[in-house]
Amino acid sequence: MLIGEVARRSGVSARMLRHYESLGLVRPSGRTGSGYREYSGKDLRRIFHIESLRSLGLSLREIGRALEDPGFTPSALVGDLIRQTRERIAAETELLTRLRRIDATDPADWEDVLQAVALLQALGAKSANARQRAALSSVDEVPVPVEALVEAALSETEPNVAGALRWALARSGDGGPALLAKGLGSPVAAVRERAVQSLAEMPGDEATAQLRDALANRDVVVRGYAALALGTRGVVNAVPTLIDMIVEGRNDTDAADALSVLASDKATADQIATGLVDRLAHDTTKAPARGRLTQALAGIPGTTASRALVELSHDGERAVALTATYLLQLRDTR
């Protein structure tokens, strides 16, 4: 076969075939009487082998080694190609993410693009002050895509910067709660905690819905933050978790305050009082927890809580009885 037919069959241009020949990768088996290159079926198979190896990302130099060195083993080279490909994909993915975030700012001109790039870079700066300034300026100066703020909030370890990012997220508009909810499923406990803290400061029904779902999270810390936030929003579903927090001594003072906010509704107040009394009567509830539960009744209005305190004033545990008696005296003076 002449070079034209080989080019047609293999899809490799005549120019590239001549380049392969100059590198010694493939040489035509013979020449015609007129001096034209003549390729055999074996030559054509070698060309296909070269193209196959090129499709894997091997350089022409590496292909030459692979085809000529009988002792050449592909495992190390293939492993290196895998590593290089992963690095390239990661770099391209990072670039795509950056471009998408800049596009989301809807820049009007190149000045807007440059400002967006500078702000996004500042969010990832080593300086905590720079990150904090970027978070605070993201609301008024350059609009930052919410996913960039969420990513920064979930990775931030500096308390002041984290607070600024949560403030910015609360003013970022739609999309934040759903992205933060993904962080609640992170295998890293610190990320889950940052996610629920950010959700707790976000207004709106979507954030409230995500916090409701977080009450069933496997992480007790996530459940606690969600319950405290929902308590201030008047969501009764948080009551069982808040009572659990009091029993377990986790942020029990804040949990009791949240219950007192929820108890502004009479029906809810009776439900809370009943829940506290039920836990007090539980055989496995230990003395310190019983004391905390009794104290929590102080913020619950209504006859159910009052009757419970009267009974507890005669409790066998002296500390519980004294606490209940004192709380009853306070009620009488109101």
C-alpha cells in the first residue's frame, strides 16, 4: 500500500506518517520502482498500535520505548499516566468551577471579572483578616456565588471569619440551605457542625425545612444545633430533642431557654411540661438530670407545670424537692 491509501485506512495523515518515519516509529517495508513508500499489512498494524498508545496519553518517545524494548513493562507507565490524568482532571475541574462562579456574578465588563476573581481568591487567602474582609464585602461590593460562600463556610476554622461567612450566607439569597444540607452528611464532624451552624443563621422556610430534617441526623451535635434554632422559630418538633439535651447535659441551659420560648403557646406549654415530667419519672434518669429537668419547668407556664412542681416538692431526692419548692415560691410571687 502506498502512503495515500495507508493514510485513508488508518486515519493518520501522510504528513504524520512521514513524522513517525523520521522518529523511527514505523518505516515502510519497501519502495516501489518509482521510489514511493510501500507499506505492508504489518506496517499498518504497527501504525494502529501507535495510535492506540497515543490515545492513552503516551508521548511518541514513550511509544517508541513500549514498541521496541522487549523488557519494557507497562504497569509503572500506566500508573504514572493515571496520576497525571487525575491531576489534569482536578486542575480542569477547579478551573471550570472558578469560571462558573465568575459567570454567576453576571459581569458586565472585564473590571467586574477582575473584581470577582480577586474576591474569590481572597476567600481562600492564608490571611484570616483577608478572608474576613472578603466575606463582609461579598454582600455589598461584588456578588459572590452562594456555592463559593458555602464552600468557604464549611472549611473555615477561624471563629471570626466563620461568623462573617455565616452573616454573608444569611444575606446571599436562594440556594444556600440546600448546599449547606449536603454538608450535614459529611464524614467530617467539624464540617457537619459548621453546616448546621450556618443553617441556623439562615432565614426562610427552606432553611427551617432543612433544620427539621437535621433533627434526625446521626450526629448528636447537629441535632442539638438544629433543635435550638428551631425552638427560636417556634417549631414544636424540636421539643423531644431539647428535652434530650437537658437530660444529657448538652447545652441544657440553652435548651431550657428554647423550651420556654416554645411554651408561649398554651397547648405547647402543656406538651412540654408533660414531656419533662415523663422524663423525670423514667427509671433510668439519674439525679443530676432530674435536677436539670426540674429547673427547666421554671420557664414553662400553665397548670400542668405547676402541678408537676407541687409533686416534685415532695420528691425523695432532696435537691429536686428543694428546687421545686423554690420554683413554686417564685411562681407565687409573680
